[in-house]
Amino acid sequence: MPHEYKAIALNPPAPMADAEMERTSRAYLEKMASRHSVREFSDRPVPLAVIEACIATAGRAPSGANQQPWHFVAVQDTDMKARIREAAEAEEAAFYAGGGGDEWIAALEPLGTGVEKPHLTTAPWLIVIFAKRYGKRADGSRYKHYYVPESVGIATGFLISALHHAGLSCLTHTPNPMKFLNSLLGRPKSEKPVMILVVGHPDKGAVYPAASAVKKPMAEILSVR
């Protein structure tokens, strides 16, 4: 990373008229409104080039001090996906056996989740997102990363949007705890696994829970001053 400030002239896109901006923003809203998390995936392959382009988009996200504190592991290998599923289902079994607490488990009931996660092996790709707690210099000394959860959250949003734009479906999966992912995928202790994104084409019989289609109205998510 550079250690001194150097300015580069911005080359912005051609300015839009207000009406065009509104049409464009509405079109993007409609596109993203068709996005749903699904649990039934087809095993139809997805080219690595598509996954790479979507992750490159995620890598364009803003981050604290431009430290880009994220790492993505794209898993296609059948055996590795099976090992991840086995470990994830073990954590889910403990969660649903009471580890998650009654209130949390009750909140999940309308979404139809459970212990078994066949999508982890059916879908062609799993993208595991790691947050890098700190960086290391060439001499091995550490340096602090800033706004890590916020930065990784923004990059994940970019990634989900890019995947949907590419015509793919994804599912956010967060078994708790997720430390098993470090050892399975050979990632250092300095990285915290944040999420597994299950990625692929939806199965012909794919459904999504009605409860997930209920979104808060604008009055509840926006204040204008």
C-alpha cells in the first residue's frame, strides 16, 4: 500500500439528467427486488471466470484506510464442500439443540431453516468470506486494520449484488462458531470467517419463504431532514 498521498484526477461517467437518474435507479431497484435467498440449488456448473469477476467487484468496495481487510475463498472441490457441510451441520445441530436460545430459534421458524444443509454440497460454489483482523509487514510485525466489520460488510454487499446481476442465486450461511473454516481452508488465525455464500443456479423447484418477502416500508427505513 502507498504511504504518501497522491491525487488522481477523477474520470466520472457522463452526467445524467434527473429523470434519467430516476429511471436508472428504479431499474436497479427492480433488478434487486427479484433477488431472493434460496436453499434449493441446481448442480449446474458456473464458470470460474464468473466467480472471479464477481469477487473482483467485491474487491472494489470502499474500506477503512483502504486496507481492504477481506479474503475470499472460492470452493468448488467436491470433497472440501462435503467436509464444510459436515462441520457446519455439526454446529447447526448444537444450535438447534438449544445452543441458539429459544428466542433466536423461534425467530428463524418462519424462514424454514434446519440442521441439514444439502445446498452446501449441491451448489457448484461456496464462497467463504474472511475478515482480516490485522495486517503483517514484510518483517512479520503487525499493523492495525480499521473498520473491519464495516468494510467486509460493504464488500459482501457488493458481492451479493454482483452475483445477482450475473444471473446467479446465493444464500448467506453463518454457522456459529465458524472457526473450523480456518483449519479446513488453511487460513491464518488473523482472519475471522464471517460467512459462507452458497452460489449457483436455483433448482427448478426452488422456493423462498413468504416471510422473507415482507420488507419494511420506506417510512421505517428512511428519514429525510
